[in-house]
Amino acid sequence: MRVIAEDGKQVGIMPLSEALKKAQGLELDLIEIAPDAKPPVAKLIDFKKFKYLEQKKEKEARKHTKQTELKEVRFSPFIGEHDLNTQLERVKKFLSEGDLVKVSIIFTGRQMAHTEFGPKLLLRIMAELANVAEKEREEKFEGRRLVTTLKPAQKPSKKKPNETKDEKSSS
């Protein structure tokens, strides 16, 4: 077993019984850090201090992760061209920040007689956002609204550009 001291310096490789004796002699705990490593790694440290440090690391990690929010952008089925472009820019901004976007097409009054314009508008919106968004949830009517949820598009993996370079060099 590889033993590491409280300050992070390596004590050495020793059998488990010897490592336990050393921990008792220093009035510390022997905590297994990497059981799958060859040889397994253990650290001489006070258990309460170890738990405190682990909690501190987790808290710091949580602080740096962004919570995804659900933003809603509302459209009318007979929206003007400029208004549509403005709303699409807002959707793109939200998606670039990593948020989910709920697209709502709201029908009012007599517009309910022409609900066929909703899916047409939604297809146009999806065509405009094809490179930055993908559907997370299929569209459906919820009362007077046609609703779908979009998520940021998955970025292509980095392996693909390398493959194209190999193909070019072999040609």
C-alpha cells in the first residue's frame, strides 16, 4: 500500500499492518484514497479534517456549475418579420448561455380558428435555429398555446475535424 502523509508527501510503500501502526503512532486515521490503483493509495490524515476538505471541494465545484434555466419566448402565429427576427435573436442568446428555451405560440380570439399556422411558424423557427438548437420535447397544444422546448445543439466532437485532415492528406 502506498502511503501519503498529511502534507501530501509520500511516506512510502508498505504493508497494510505497518501503515495502520504508523497511523496509530501519529494519532491519525489511514484513509484509502485510490483502492483501484496498483498499489492502493492511502493517506494519513485526521478523518474529520478529511471530510471537511472533501465537503469544501464539493461546495467549490457546485459554485462553478451553472444551473440551466428554462426561458420562455412567446410568439404570435401572425408575427411580423422584424419581430420574428428579434425574438429569434433572443432565443439564440438564451441557447448560447446554455439555457433551455420554451417556445410558445399563443393563439388569441379568432386565431383559434386557424391553428394550422402554428406548426408552420414552428417549422420556420426550427429551420432558422437548426444550427444552434434541437428539440428537447415535441410540440403540443396546451390550451391556446402551441409549445415546444429547445435545448442547445450538441457541438460536434473534436474527432471529426481530425478525420477530415487524414482524408485530405491521403487524397
